[in-house]
Amino acid sequence: DVKVTQSSRYLVKRTGEKVFLECVQDMDHENMFWYRQDPGLGLRLIYFSYDVKMKEKGDIPEGYSVSREKKERFSLILESASTNQTSMYLCASKGGGRETQYFGPGTRLLVL
Amino acid sequence: SQQGEEDPQALSIQEGENATMNCSYKTSINNLQWYRQNSGRGLVHLILIRSNEREKHSGRLRVTLDTSKKSSSLLITASRAADTASYFCATDADGTASKLTFGTGTRLQVTL
């Protein structure tokens, strides 16, 4: 079974802090994704990566950056957290010719 | 941008009843997928239907796709309390699952 893990289930940060959200997958998947999920808006793609050191912007990249230095790890960075970045963040991966994405358990981030 | 819109937003039924939720989308697709999310958790893939398919079954799940109407429905038969979750449709425009577009979800509550 594919396992996608996220570094924290819950996180509380203050406005202006730099925040790192980490995601690790254990299936050698090429593609990894970061979404945010907000009530009434569903999941929105922030960034995705199709290979090490490669990244592409999703629908809402503003205020975020990403890093993929190793194939199994994809990091989401909030350079200066703001209250409107309070959300549920979901990481996913895809690979092996499969047409579906595998999700981590999510990180609920609260920015005060 | 959000392509999929689920209907209804919330659905409450009793155990043993059938649950039907609908998804509409706007642009052409290669396939449409349904995912389930238990409260506060990540998403789990349920079923995929391709654009050249009209109906697909998996256990108690039945999915239909009408590409002329750009709509899909998910039917859960003989529902159980454990089916309580949010259900999301996701459209895949090019068949690579590299950029899924998720709907806003239907919250299903199954009571005893």
C-alpha cells in the first residue's frame, strides 16, 4: 500500500512566521502535489512536482513556495504566514502509471 | 478554478437506504474520479470512470457518466453508518491525473 505521510496533523503559527509543511511518500512516485482545502471551496491545487527539483504552479500559488530535493519528499513553504492561509493542507502523490492520487492525512494549520 | 460542483452539498439518510450524489463539470475530460474523505482525514480514491464509459460498478458503488450533459452520479447502495464521509468528484482532462480538478464535495451522513 502506498503511504503518504505529513509531518504534522495540527500546527499553530503566528502571522509573519515562516512555515514548513513536509510530505513524504514511500512508493517512488514521480508526481507530488500540495492542495489546500477550505469549506465550500473543495480542494485547490497550490503546486505540484513531476520530478526532483521540478515544480509547477497550480491554481493558487501566491504566498507559497515548494521544494523537492529528494524524490520522496515534497515541502510546502509559507514564507510569511498570514491569517488567510489558515486551512487544511493535503499532500498527494501519483506514480507507477496509475491514474489516481494517493493522499496524506492532512495538516490543519491555524495562523493567529 | 473549480470545475466540479457536487449536488447536494449535504445528504442525510438512514442506514440501509441508497445515497445518490451528483457532479457537474464544465470542460471535456479524459476520466472522472470519485474520492471519499472521512472527517479531518485525507482523501481515498473510490472509483474511476473513463469518458468512453457510461456506467461502472465497484461493490456497493455505482457511477454513471453522461459526457453530453457533463455530469456524473455516484450511487451508494444499502448505506452503512461507516459510509458517513464527504465525497468528491475529480475530473482529469488529459488522463495523466497530474492535474485533477476537484469539486466542492457532498457531505453524507448515514444514521442508524
